Amino acid sequence: MMRPSNDLPVVYLCREAVDFRKGINGLAVLVEDVLGLDPF
């Protein structure tokens, strides 16, 4: 089981299917649009 670092304040999970073929830039856009958060 993977555990995130204790230095991370919050971990967000997506419960819907995500197309990882979009690459890191496409996934970053999803974070901004769907969650309204800064992916960085």
C-alpha cells in the first residue's frame, strides 16, 4: 500500500474514470476545471 508523505496537508482522489492518455498537462487542466484547484 502506498502512503503519501506526512508533509502533504491534503490528498484529493478522483472517484470518476480519468483518461491518463491526456498526459500531465491534460490532467492538470482537469484539476483546475473540475476541482477549481491549482495543480502545482
